[in-house]
Amino acid sequence: MQAAKKRFWWTAAGVVLLAFVTAVAFSAYLRPEMLVSFGDILSFCAALIK
């Protein structure tokens, strides 16, 4: 049971890291005026998760 719990948290941490890296890479290619909208969308999604 303990090993499964540890594996779950490592997987969750990997998914969060992948999502963060993807968001950074995606936002790097956006124009500056679109960056604000993208930030608002990320803030909204983060608020939904909480």
C-alpha cells in the first residue's frame, strides 16, 4: 500500500511538472498581448483545482 501511494505522488508530480513545462513552452511562442489572456486562463484553471 505504501509503495502504491509513493508511486501515485511521483506520477502526480511528474504530470504537474510536464504541464508546467508545456505551459512555459507554449507561452514562449505567444505574442505579448496574448500572454495576458493565457495567464488569465491558467489562473482560472488553478482556481478550479483548488
